[in-house]
Amino acid sequence: MADISRRPFLNHLRGTPTGYVRYLRGGAVRREGVGLSFWYRPRTAVLSEVPVDDRELPLLFHARTADFQDVAVQATITYRIADPVLAATRLDFGVDPENGAWRASPLDQVAGMITETAQQYAAELLAGEPLARALVDGVAQVRDRVGSGLAGDPRLAQTGLAVVGVRVVAIRPEPEMEKALRTPTREQVQTEADRATYGRRALAVEQERRIAENELQNKIELARREEQLVVQRGANERRRTTEEAAVARIAAEAEGERLRLAADTEAERTRIEAAARAEAVRVLGAAEGDAEAAKVAALRGLDQPALVVLAVRDLAAHLPEIGALTITPDLLTQAVGRLAGVGDAAGGTAGGAAGGTAGGRA
């Protein structure tokens, strides 16, 4: 709307970029155009303001199809006033010079005119179409029919109106009929859903069967491999036992050979030692015999006192160490007896040795 400033005896009007203002005084046009700004006398001025911008007009009306079914059409029409001068002469777009408000309701008249015209074209089209076809193809058909009808309508052209575009949002039947129409599709969709559910369940069962078969095959394969493992372990154990027995046998044979060699070596050493000891004993006996023979030969020519002296000497050599000597008659008797025994033993030994030596020499 234009902005009007009031002064004494004068008012100032400042228009808008989308408002066509027409100023008449005395029946003659003084000013007209878009975006004007001027002073005028409210007592003599006749002002009109026509909007020239695009406007949206929502529509909701009912129509009847060829099969006598009621449908609701929801649409939106975009229009504008293409010839504001013509519109100002056909409709009352006059404004109050004091406050700039419209004296009537021209836009309501325009909306009613467009609505009734569009409804007429849509009703004519839907009256020749059955409900099912109207619901399926009716949106595009109604849009084209209403658009072409409004564009070529002479009344709108004579009023200076131009339709920019038509949009049909929906065509809906009554709720009961819509529910009835949806039932077959709903049932079909439900049937497809059930079929899909059953197919999914069957597929799940098949998958479970395959999984069970795979698990069974895995168990069979594991059992077979376990059997192979047991057989291989038995073979490995037998081989290990055989190898250990062979190693033990070789070790026993080696130990027996070692013991045999050690026994042979020990026997040979014992034999050598025994032979050496026998030889030593023989040599020692021969030497002792030669010594005894030499001793007997040396004593053979001695008289008895010399033999007694020698016997006493030998006796003294075998006596223990004497720190103090007490001679008693008993001790003297025993000593004399020993001396006599030693003399006899010496004589016997000398005689035996001489006889033995003589016999050996003979």
C-alpha cells in the first residue's frame, strides 16, 4: 500500500515498486505509474492503486467424476494484473486520499473470479473421467486444462488479469472411498510383504540348514584329521620307540664291547701282574734259597760257641728296647732255655739247609 503523509490542505503520497498509482483530478489523469511520489489535495483528488506483483491464490474445491464420486481438488494459481489501467477501469481499486486504504475489496473480486473460472474448467474435465483415472492422471490433466482455460478466458483478459502458473497439489476422494480404494493395494502390498516374510524365513531356514551341514562337514573333517593325527602320533611313537630301542641296543652293544675290552684288558693286566708276581716270588724264593744256602754254608764250619753268639745276636735284634734290666732266676732259666732252643734250631736249620742244598745240587 502507498504511504500517505497528511499536512494541512495537502497530502503527500509515496508509492511502492509494485503498486501502480493513478491520480485523477477533475476527471483527467494527472499522474499514473509505478513508484510515484507527489503532493495532492485530498478534496479534489481521485486515487487508484493497482498491485502489479505476482500473487498466489490457493484453491480448494469439490468436483464430481463420471462415476458420481465426489473429489476434492487442491491447487494454487499464480496471477498478476498485467494491465493495471484496464483493471482500474473494470474493478474498484480506488483508495481513500486521507489514509490510502482501498474503499472496496478488489483483490477478493479478482480471487473469486479466478476461483470460479478455474473450478469450472476442472469440474468439466473431471465430469468426464472415472474416479480411478481421475486419481491417477487427474493432477496433470486438471493442471493443463485449468492453465489453458484461464489463459484463454476472455473475461480475465478484459479485466487485465494474466495467469502466470497453475499448480495442482492433489485430487482426493472422500475418506471412505479413499480407504476402499487403498484396500486392494494395501492387501496386495501385505501379500507381497507376507510373501517376502515367508521367503525370508525360508531363506533363513535354508541358511541354517547350510550352516548345520557346514558344521557337520567341519566336524567330520576335524574327526578325520584327528584320526590322521592319532595314526601319525602312533607312527611317530612307534618310530621313536624303535629309534630309542636301536639307540639302546647300540649303546648296550657298545657298553658290552667296552666291558669286554675292559675285561680283556683287566684279565691281561691281571695275568701280567700275576706272572710278574710269580716271577718275583720265584726270583725272591731263589734268592732267599741262595742266601739261606750261603748262610748255612757259612755256618757249617763254625763251632758251637760261635753259633750261640750268633743266636744271641739274632735274639737281641728281635728283643724290644730295654731301659732297665732285672735278671731273676726265672728269667735267666728262660733265657738259657731259649738259647738252647735257638742253638738246636740253628743246628737243625743249618743241617736242613745243607742237606737241601746238597740234594738240590745232586
